[in-house]
Amino acid sequence: MDSTMIEVECIDELADYAGVKPQVSDITERAMRGELDFEEALRERVSLLKGLPVSVLQECYNQRITFSPGAAALLAGLRGAGVETALVSGGFTFFSERVAAELGFHSHQANSLEVDNGHLTGRVTPPILGRAAKEEALRRISERLGISPFQAVAIGDGANDLAMIGAAGLGIAYKAKPAVAAEADVRLDHSDLSAVLALIGVALP
């Protein structure tokens, strides 16, 4: 979701409200490059958000979250072709729920921020949806649909997407970190997301 379906990293934007964006953005960048363990990096970043009012989440969504170019066209085209779509994110359910609803995904999964008395506690509710969980989500959704993961398409940009991209029949790196671009079947560095439709033979809506 983050830096794929939407143009920003939600946790970095929340960190801006908490006054810790430089620290959090640095950890995010290193984690997405694969230099840090994703789950440990997520816990560290979320701990820096402790005390942030939960009301900031909606403000952040309203003011900071914009869809990536071609995202709406991609989802419209997939819906028109009868393709099942799932938003599987290492980000947060508050945002994935809203992005999924607005773009028209069939389902969404992400991490849950723990809240107490109207404020973030600085903890993520386990289990953390990270690299292995993304791949497992792909396999579980494929099984539910009665298809092989090799019949699925996965799109990602960060190191925590590598296992999912590798398990899919078509793994697409969208404006991705070098390690991801090197492993993906296809890389989209300059096209918008609607280019995925051409890759799988679906007409633009």
C-alpha cells in the first residue's frame, strides 16, 4: 500500500505529527532497502509515536494520503475484468481499510496500532504483518480462490515485499528499492500503475 497504491509512507507522515519524522523516515528507508529487520524496525518506529492522539490518524488520512497515479484506473480495470484484489500491507489497518474502500479492493490486511484512552501506546498489536506474512497472505488467498500462487500478480516496492513477489506468478516492482527491482519479473520505474493492466492483458476502463 505505502509507496505503491499511495504516494507516501503513512508511518512517516504520522511521525511528522509527533515531531519525529527525520528519525522515523531514516529507519523506514533502511528497512525498505532490506538493511534492517522489518518487524524490529516497525516496533522501533511505532514506539516513537507513543502518546499521539488517535484523532491524528484521520487528519493524516485526509491531509496527507494521495493515491499513486494510475491506482484508481488499475483497480477499476481489474474489477471490470472480474479479478479478485487484495491489499496486503505492512502499514496500518486504519489506512488500509480506507484505501481499500476508496479504490475498491475486495479485502485488506495490515498491522493494528494499539490505542489506549484515545492515544497511541507506541505498540503494534501482534502478530506483525511483515515479509513472511505477506507471502502467506498471497498463498492463503490463492488457496481460497482455488488457484495457484503462480496465477497471481503481486506488486510491491520494499524488501518486505520480496517473498510475496517471488511467490507470485508475476512479481512487479513499482518504483522499487534496488533489491526488489533486481528480483521482480517486471519493474515499473516510469509508468503509472495502470500499466499493470497492459501487462496482464486487461483493457483500460
